Amino acid sequence: MSAVHYELIGNIGVIRLNNPPVNALSQALREGLWGAIKNAQDDTSQALILLCEGRTFIAGADITEFGKPPQAPALSEVITEIENSHKPVIAAIHGTALGGGFEVALACHYRCALASAKIGLPEIKLGLLPGAGGTQRTPRLAGVEAALELITRGTPISAEKAESMNLIDRVIENDLLSGTLTYAHELIQRNAPTRRVRDICIDPASIPEGLFDDFRQRLEKRTRGQLAPQHIVSCLEAAVKLPFEQGLAKELDLFIECLLSSESAALRHLFFAERTATKIKGLPKDTPTREIKSVGIIGGGTMGGGIAMNFANAGIPVKLLEVSQTAIESGLAVISKNYSISMNKGRLTEGQKAHFLSLIQGTTNYSELAEVDLVIEAVFENMALKQEVFTKLDQSCKPEAILATNTSFLDIDQIAAATSRPENVIGLHFFSPANVMKLLEVVRGTKSADPVISTAIQLAKTINKTPVLAGNCYGFIGNRMLLPYNREAQLCLLEGATPEQIDSVMESWGMAMGPIAVGDLAGLDIGFKARQGLSDAERGDPKTYCIADVLVKMGRLGQKSGAGYYRYDPETRARVNDLEVLAIIEAQAEIQGIKRRKISNKEILERLTFALINEGANILEDGTAQRPSDIDVVYVYGYGFPAHRGGPMYYADNIGLAKVYESICAFHDRLSENCWTPAPLLARLAREGSTFASWADDSH
Ligand code: 3HC
Ligand code: NAI
């Protein structure tokens, strides 16, 4: 079937678009749609319906075409053709009408949608703004304030909500085509006009004074320095103040500026990176997956509780196994409190909370796990304990059940060896808070079977996570890279920086939280305990964590004890600089024979980010990550790396591997030979003038 098909059903012309998988507006689709509208003007039809085949209505512009020379017809020309039609055009929406897809619908004279459909303008998530009239037509239908909210959030809304905002004219319950045909006949019967959104006027007097300035300020707090959000506000202001055509011209100018920005290029990279990460090299496409209808979780602490919520939210029942009834009750109480917080924010109803809670049942008895399809272990980070748990699971669970561990660092093969079914053992590494963070590292043991891996990847989608496959090594992808990053943060402290300087350098660069503040949030005792379990060789230079060790011994464990590197306001939890800590740092530097110096912000930034990149290169070369973009996904979705910088490996390619390599060599000569051994892959690519991305394209 060609991309666009036209048929007459009685006196209604039905234009069907078919461009799998998501009906993106490729050149062929634009041309076909433009032609179909044009041709239909002269036939016997009295109204036209625009309908899509496959799983969704148009999902937007074809993002793969961005950055390439434009090909006619432009989307704006197609949209004008639709709006100019002298017969009413009705969009019939199922799945999602997003971005350019919803802009096509806005150019139609009427819009019907299945009750399950969603509409939205998610361009902001790609560092863009709606560039085909979305910023001009949405406020004309929904009002300026609602349009500001919809476009700057970028989150799709339900058909019902869209109807209440005047963006959808009729919600259809069952059969979309027959429902829209009925609607079309009604329009013809009442001689309904070709109602063009562009003709609606917004009365400037109806806009509250200062609306745009206030909104800009609030938005800046949320979107820190990004281009697209502020440009969206300018477009909406133009929709109020300028005639339609001038508003469109302004929108196009600002859209192009966004499209050419490094910010948008990075976000588009991540869009594809996230989807590519789900493709597992060497795993045949038809690898079977197992159905996960029920789950067991061992350990209902910080992670176990959050993990349980993910499954309950997806409607999958959970058995939460703990050491005692008291431990079950305290785990369930935390889960209940978390749901209450969502309820108080209006994100959950009382009924939903009760339903989710009813799906999580506590137990102390392994026999209750006999029939579950998957178990995720989240007990303390201790190999002997984990092996004991896995031995019990092996004895209690059905043979085909998948046994997973949420370990942060430990050897999956050693854990699997405690069972008689290492092929069914895998790492499922969630990130804290597990009910919020998007990343799921899927760690492949030496013997993990293909169907177990493909089930884990599919399961991630069910529970709304972004999976990345990692090889089995100490810390996998994310935590392994974090070790040299944290090492450099600690060494900068000793050598002359303050906690505040390090955190503010990294936060103003875009990290969600600086490394020192993250330490306080996670609890300094966690790293302390982990270091106790390492050999001297694994622990590395003892000076690295000397400050943290002193703080732990003083009982300064971080936020949970009210003080760590910072003090915390008991009411607001705001962090406060602490001179006592500065004195500790200075004393430790003296003990270590280090003369503290002024460290520049640039040095801090380069030491921390280049440490990540160097380890990332090692991880690529030894195959722990499948590709550089997978590492980018791990860091953006699991570690608060700024999305608009695309992830550490993308960032490295952008600043140039030669520059990164030269700086690392300089650190090696000046700071430490042991810490700063340049990764061989980085050295090679830098010499060749190449990039991680092109190395990946060369079929690695
Ligand atoms: N352009 C090109 N390819 C796209 C695409 C798009 N707009 N949207 C999705 N795809 C591709 C994906 O890369 C993926 O390819 P792959 O199979 O080779 O990996 C495939 O379609 C399927 O996508 P998903 O895995 O995401 O499928 P889901 O069913 O999970 O989700 C979706 C479907 C909700 C439509 C989701 O794909 C999505 O959110 N797409 C992007 C929507 C968007 O951002 N639209 C705005 C584009 S910008 C724009 O329109 C500018 C305009 O204002 C001018
Ligand atoms: P936690 O200390 O909050 O919870 C552990 C829970 O396990 C406790 O409730 C304890 O009662 C229970 N438990 C201990 N022994 C048990 C047993 N034999 N049977 C059943 N339950 C038992 O620990 P947390 O933070 O949830 O960590 C759990 C695992 O998740 C660890 O392996 C950790 O490395 C990993 N992890 C932790 C992250 C974090 O940020 N806290 C992030 C990602 C992974």
C-alpha cells in the first residue's frame, strides 16, 4: 500500500495515511497528503476524513529528516492546503497525534478522537517548538494560558481532557471510522462551515497583565537557560499581538533557530539513543519473551519498596518478602506514604492508591513465591547474603522463573552460581528513587539466556523504564564510571576546592545535583561500608576518601543525620555551607602532605567530566556497553547528566576527542599516573581525528 490512499465512502472522501511505524510526516507522506487534499476538491465528496493506518495517528515531523536539506512540500504548505480546503476536513485520531501530527489535525476544520487517544505538542522535549502553526492555532482554540502550559510541558493529554480544552470536537468510544463518518454526515446535514482556526481572533484585552513575563520567569526556573521554552512563550505572545500570518512567520524563525541549536541536536540524539538501546546485538529478532504476570521482591527497603511500586503501577501483583512482620509493615508504610505524596500533588486518586496498595502483599515465606514469574532481590549489598537468598529462591521458585538481582556492584555470575539455573539469572539494576528514575540497567551474566534478556528489555517498557544492557563487571556501566568521577571530586576537595565550589560548577553546567551533595543524599556510610568490603588494591589510593571517612566516623552521614559535607536545615532540607567541614578538609590535606591551591572552575569541570569519558571509553572497548549512545542514556536517565548536552560520550565527540585526550595526558603528567591512564580507545580515536559515534557506526 502506498503512503496515502483515497477512497469514497458514499459522499465522504477518506484519506488514509500509512507510513509505519508511527506515520511520521516523511517527504512521501507530505507529498501524498498534499495531493490527496488537492484532488479531493473536485470529486463528489462533500466532506473529507483524515485517518491513519497502524498503531497511531501522525506522530509528528520525521525527526530523521531534521538537519538534512529540506524537501518539498514543506509541512506548512501541506497544512495550508488542508486548511484552505473548501470541503470540511475532519481529523480522525487514534493512538497519539503529536507535534506536526497534531498540527495537521489543528489545520483540519474538525477533530474526532478515540477515547484512548492522546494529543500533544512534545517538541520541547527535542529542544524545539511546534513549527507548523501549533503555537498560533492552539491558543486560538484552547486559550493562551492553557496553550502555554500544554506546549511548555510537552506532555500528551487524553482525548477527554483535549475535548474539555476545545482541542477535540468529539470523543468516539468504539469504531473510529464509523464514529467519524457519523460526525461527517451530521456536519453535511447542518451545512457546517469549513471552520478555520486561523480565523479565530484572540482579544489582547483578555490576557491578564504581565502573563508572559511572569510565565517566562517561572519557566526559567524549571528549564534553566534552555532556548526552546523561552521561544515558545515569544511565539504565544506573537499569537496574541500579531496577525496570524506574521505570527506564523515568527514561529518559523524561532523554530529554525531551535532546530540549529546544539541543545536540540543533543536532545534528538537522545531520542534515538533511547530507542536504539533496546536493540540487543546478536539477539535474534524472534527471540521469545516470557510473560511476567506476577513478581516477587526480596527486601522491602529503599529500593525494594520503590521497585514494588513500579509493578503495582503497571497492574502486576507483587509479593514483598522481608525478614519479619515488622520489616514488612515498615516497608509497606513507606510505600503508602509515597503514594500519599503523589495523591497530595493531585497525580493519584484515593481509589488508585488503594488499588496499587492492594497489589503489594507482604510475606516472610519463600513458599509464597512458588508461582511468580520473576523475582527481584534487593537485600543488603553483601555477596554471602545474596547467595543465600538465591539458593532459597532456586529451591522455592518454578524452574522457568527469572531470578534477578538489584545489586549495585557485585558479580552476577557469582550470584547465579548459587542456583542450579544460572541461565535464568540476570541483573536488574534500578536507580533511586526506583519509582521515579527512568533508567534500568539490565546486566547480562555469562550464562544469562537470550529469552531472559529479551524479557527484561520488554518488561522495562511495561513498567515505563528505559533499559540499557550492561556487561557484568564491578559497577556495570553507570557505577563503574562514577568511581573515577567521584574520585576526582574528592581529590579536588583535598587539593583546594570547597564542597560548594564543586557542586555549583557541576550544577551550573547542568548536572541535576553536584557530586558532593549527591554523596550527602545517598548517605556517606554507604560508600564507607562498600570500601570496607574491598581489598587494598580495589580501594586504590587511601587518601582519596580520607575526608569522607572522617565525616562518617564523626556521625556526619549526610542528609539523613542532618549533616555531611553540608549542614541541612531541619525544616527545608536546604544545604548550608559548614566551616567545620572546611577545617576537616584542610586538616586532611595537611596530613596527606597536600598544599591546597586555588582550583579553577574549568579544572573541576574537566577533571570530573573527562574522568567519566575516559572510563566510558574503556567500557566501550571491553564491551561492557554495546555502544556509546547507551552510555549517554545511562548517564542522562540514571545520573542527572544534562540532557541538553546529550550524555558524556556525545559531549566528548562534540568538544573533540583530541582535546579530551590532550587534557587527560596533561592530568596524567601533572596529577597522577595511576588515575589518569588514557583509555586506549580514546587515544586511538583522538589520533585518527575520529569520534565515538563514527567508531560505533563502523559496526562495533
Ligand atoms: N520521526 C521519525 N521516527 C520516529 C518518530 C518521528 N517523529 N517517532 C518515532 N519514530 C521511530 C522511532 O525512532 C522508532 O524507530 P525504531 O523502531 O527504528 O527504533 C519507531 O518510530 C517506533 O517508535 P517508539 O519505539 O517510540 O514507539 P512507541 O509505540 O513506543 O511510541 C510514539 C510511539 C509515542 C509516537 C513515540 O515514538 C514518540 O513519542 N515519537 C516522537 C513524537 C514527537 O516527538 N513528535 C514531534 C516531532 S517534532 C515535530 O513534529 C516538529 C513540528 O512541530 C514541525
Ligand atoms: P536497604 O537497607 O534500604 O534495604 C534492604 C532491605 O533488605 C531491608 O529492608 C532488610 O530488612 C531487607 N533484608 C535484609 N536481609 C534480608 C533477607 N535475608 N531476606 C529478606 N529481606 C532482607 O537497602 P537498599 O538501599 O534498598 O539496597 C538494596 C540493594 O539495592 C543493594 O544491593 C544495593 O546495593 C542496591 N541498590 C541500592 C541503591 C540505592 O540508592 N539505595 C541504588 C541501586 C541499587
